[in-house]
Amino acid sequence: MSKFHSIVSRRDFMKVLGLAGAGVGGAAAVAANFHDLDELTASADAIGKRAWWVKERELFNPTVDVDWDLMQRFDRRNNTQNAPTRKIYYGAERVDSADAKGDAAEASFIQTKTPGFSHKMVALRNAIFREEAFDMTFEGPKNGYFEEAPTPDVLGVAKWAGTPEEASKMLRAAMRVFGGAWAGFADLDSRWRNKLIISHTTKNTARIVYEDVDKGYLAKDDTKVMKEKWVIPNKQMYLIVNTSPEPIAHDKTAPSALAKANAMGNIFSHTAYASLWNFLHGLGYNMLGAWGHQTDHTNVGAAATLTGISEMSRRGLYILTPELGPYGNTQTGITDLPLAPSNPIDAGMFKFCHTCFQCANACPPQNISHDKEPSFEVPPTEGKETIFHAIGPKMFWANDAMCTTFRGESGYGACCICHGSCTFSTNKGAMVHELIRGTVSTTSLFNSFFFKMAEPFGYGRYDDPESWWDMNLPVFGVDTTITSSKALH
């Protein structure tokens, strides 16, 4: 009998779902979508932009509930990448000594030949973690090897003109060439400006304000609170959200020196940033935005979720795309090119997180919530007010102050154990994975069963991190065919 994996047979799996034989009980919830597996796999392009089982929702109505009255612009100086925030909860002595303790731990791992921290694995990690050849500023890429494309004035032609729908389609196609797998767009209206654009970037880089100007700019902060002031024009502007792919195999080696998939994602997204800025420049339009997790002008997870790139996750730190799960590197830009907004999606993933605890169970310091239901109320951290979360969404709230502290002390580097343990961090090669995704998107009745089946189906991290060296992985470690579909255009 054919098997999806070595343990569960096709017939047994279908029987558990209630799809074998008469198809009673919970099967009624999915019967309207497919009658057998051949019909399921043949219907992949049946609906619009994504796979058939990904549904579109209304604007500002993602699968995570949001209390818009509660939400306000987030001050990123309060996030846990900043040492002063962690010191509130864990004291100056522990926070200041974390990096030295972590470096000593990693050195010990290398000397004792701990799997995942071999000399060659650490050397590979250090080769990837390099700075780009240009500076990313709010006004655009500068210096280094960056060369600006000629504008329409230089070329002696009119600026590009088309409908917002045509512009969105054009950018989607271009961004995939530049290194972006998914693109989303939004009208930068009052809700985005007053709720979703952050007030300050990390540390003392910049505060973000609005002015009656034709073109945005950066300048020295006259209040001297921050180094710079980033100005967004009050006129009609549009948001571009780019999410670049990340290699799944990297985080499946966690804990290891290689387990930081967004190191490769940064390479793709930074290339996409410069190329997209230049593309718009050549068309006769402007783009603002420094594209970086600590310097982006939005909370990128919210931006990706609200524009239909992803859903939220139990972990909260990462988003979930239907194609690659937690492996997406997101940045945003603001442009004066009119774009058609894209809607949130529903692939059943955030609902699945309600019954899945893979990331929470795997987290070494247990900082990820085990709650069965999300909440608007952010719990205190170490008995103190939690300042590092953006309030408003109904979420599972993680202790990110402990996450960052643990990563600094452990010698694990980025850790990423939660990413590699996620049930959605699997490839799409096996047909059963499409069956699971299709069922999850339609009904939550079987979510608990799928969670319990995670180990038999081979989800999660590799037993031996060093086995990565024996794999014949695609170029850059990313299977780009996963996100390649005529339906995406």
C-alpha cells in the first residue's frame, strides 16, 4: 500500500479525516471543495492569486482580530533588541554580560565539536553575515557600488502611466526578479498613518513624522531626541510590502551556528530594496524606507498580514505564508505610484496555531505562550508592565525580553529553534502536505490531530545538524518553484 511517510498509510490517513468510504461527520466541512485526492491536487490554480485553499478577506480584517481603538503607533525603541528594554526585566548586570557569556559558550561548542557548531558551520555562518555594498537610508540606497538608474527626464520620455491595478501587477512581476517572493500593497490612509506606522525606530536612529511636503526626506532631528527625522508627505501615498524567501533547511539545523535563515533572506530583500527603488526611480516615481527589521517604518508582521502576504503565528515574532510557513523576510516601502490595495488572506494557519504548540514546546526558555486562545490583554513580564509589544491585535503574547536575553547568553546565536520546529516549516513535495493545508484552510476540526501527527510525518528539526552538509539543496537554499505559479501574477 502506498504511504505518505513510512508510518501512516494513505487509507488510514483518509479514514481519520472521514474522507474514506461514505465521507461522514467532519468530512462534510470539506466535501464541497474536493471529493478525492486527485481532484484536490488538480485544483491548485482554481482560485485567484494563491493555492485554491487560500481565501481572501476584506481590507483591515485579517484572521487575527484587531482592536483598532486600542492600537497606537509603536515606539520601536521599546523592543527587545534594545538593551535598555531588557534591563527593565533582567537587570543591567545580566544584560551587559550576555554577549560575553554567549561568545564563551559558542567557543566551548566549537572546541568540544558540538553538532551544529563545527568549525566549518561557524565559518559558513560568519561568511553569510556580511554587510551590504551600499547604505540603506530612508531616502534610498546610497554609496558603495550602487548606481542610480536614469529618470524619465534623462531618457527624454514621460513618466510611466497606468491604472493602480496595472501598477500592482507590474511591481509583483518586477519584485520577483529582484528577489521578492510575495508582494502586498496598501493605501496609506489615516488608519495606517495613525496606527501602523511606527513613531520611532530602534535605539536613537530616527523619529517618523508627517509634513505638508511634495517629497519625503530625512534630516537631523531638531528635537535632538533621535539622530534623524524621517518625513512622510501628507499627500496620498501607497505602501509596498515585500517578503523575500528564506531557506528552510538552515533553521532545521537549530540549535546551530547556521540557524538564522533570515541572514539569506536579508540578502534577497536588500537586493530587492535597491532594485525596486531604482525601478521606481526609472519610471518617474519615488520610494521611501530604509528596509530593515529595526529601521523599517512599519511593524512588518502586521504589514504582511494586512496586505495578504501572510497570517500571524502563535510565536508572533514570525509570520506564516501558505507556501513557506515561517520563512519570509519582510520589509516595506512608501511610494507615490498609485497602487491597488491587496486584501488579507485566510489559509487557516493562525487558527491552526490555536491548537498547535510545537514552537512553544520546543522553546528552551519557554517564553512562547501555551494559552489555548489569544487575547487582547498583554500579560506582565517578570511582574512589570510589558512595553515591547504593539497592542491592538488579539495575539498569543511571547516574552521577547527573555527570548533576546537567552539568545545572547546561550551561544546559540539566533537560536531559531521555534522556526525550525513550526508545523508549517515543511516542504510541499509530499502530496499529504497539500492535503493538510487544504483541510486546515477549510475546517479546524482536525487541527489537533494534525498537531499530534507532526512527529510521525517528520516535521521539525534535523536530528543531526551536521547532516546539512550532505544535502543537495537548491541554489541559495530556496526552492523557488514553491512560490512560482501563474496564479501569483
